[in-house]
Amino acid sequence: MSDSVQTFGADMGRRSWLQAMTRGIGHRCPQCGRGRLFKSYVKTNETCPSCGLELSGHRADDAPPYLTIIIVGHVMIPLALAVKQVFDPPLTLQFAIWLPTMVLAAWILLPASKGAMVGLQWANRMHGFAGLDADPDADV
């Protein structure tokens, strides 16, 4: 079963991207799954406190906010439109419900999406996770 796991780059020992992303979504180290990934809201630890994995080389950049906006927008906006069509609540009530709900959803999803991106980069040996003998300027 582990032979079917796909990674990018050289075949230097396979890493499960699904497991790494799941661990990242749970704010855990993509390698061991025990150490905390973040030292604050979305600030990653320099190294994993449990296994010592160097986490500072990731380049999540703009992908986590983009994913968060896409997910919140594609879930909340259709729900808001459906509620408007079915119940036709007053505009102030809609703002009172949907604005805090969207902000809360984005606040919860941002660290999860960043963790998923860090996990995906680790699984595919991208950027700072390529290994000791890898070219530091190479993307993969």
C-alpha cells in the first residue's frame, strides 16, 4: 500500500502527503505528528519541539490566505444567498449573522490551511525540506 504514495522530486524515501497535510491541519509537525507546528497564531516554530525537524525553511507565503478566502467564500456566500432567498431576513440581521460567521471561519481556517501547506511542502521535499545535500535555491 505504501508503494502507491506519490511525491515530487527524487525518490529518497517516500512521504505521505495526505498524512503530512492532515497533521498540518491539526497544527502538528508533519514528520512526527506530536510536536506543535505553531508557536503563535500562524507563526511556525523554528524546529519541532518533539522530533527536531527544521520548520523555518517553509514558504507558505500567500497560499494559506488564498485558500482560506476561497473556502470561506465558496461555503458562506451560497449559504447567505440561500437564507436570503428562503427567509428574506432584514439586512441588519444578515450582517449581524454572516459577518461574524465569515470572520470566525476565516480565523479558524487560516492556521489549518497554513499547516496543510507546510505539510505538503515537507512531504514533497520542497524548499527547506529537501534535505542536507539539496540545492537551497532549487524549488524542488
